[in-house]
Amino acid sequence: MNIARLDHLVLTVADIERTCAFYTRALGMAVVSFGEGRTALRFGQQKINLHAADAIPGLVANTPTPGSGDLCFITEVPLADVVAHLNGCGVPIIAGPGPRAGAIGTIQSVYIRDPDQTLVEISNY
């Protein structure tokens, strides 16, 4: 077996609309609907499926909990521009910019939190 890429991941959230508003405004993701009324955030060739904490579907993680995620996104946008954008959106940067260990080498990262307090890292190689 050879895993090629991540297709999607799932975040359990307290409020899907609030989460969509944050990720579209702060990170430029697109909201998409799929299946029977399900919601996801699309970026590049990946998506984040959203589960509302009060309406968990059948096949999920063992203990889905809002705010338990820790995500790292890679952008080609210079980090100074990312910082300026986040500041303009009123999104507090909780750490960085600074060096971190990425999947294929050293990255420069800033950290923010989404409305559920999921840790979100935005990085450049």
C-alpha cells in the first residue's frame, strides 16, 4: 500500500455556520454541501467535513469533541501577508511567526484558534 494524499478529515464543531464563517473569512476556504445536508470546507484538493456536536452521524471517531483538532495548512502566501490578513480579520495570532518541523522540512508558522479552539497552524516552506 502507498498512501498518496489526504482526501478529507473531520472536525466536530459546536456550530457549523460559525465554523464556516470563520474558515471562509480567515482562511479563504469554500463551503460545500454534500450527501444528505452535510457540510464541508474545501481548499485545494482536500476538504474538512463538519459534524455538529449535537448531531453526530453514525461512523465517526471514538470520542468526537469540538476543539480537539490540531491542523497545519501550507500556503504559498508570504507569512507577513498572512499575518496582515489575519490581523485585518480580527483573528488573534497566538504564536509565531517562527520555525517548526513540517512533513518535508522546516516551515515558518503562525498559530491561531478557530471558534471551537481547534489549534490552526498556517505555514510556508
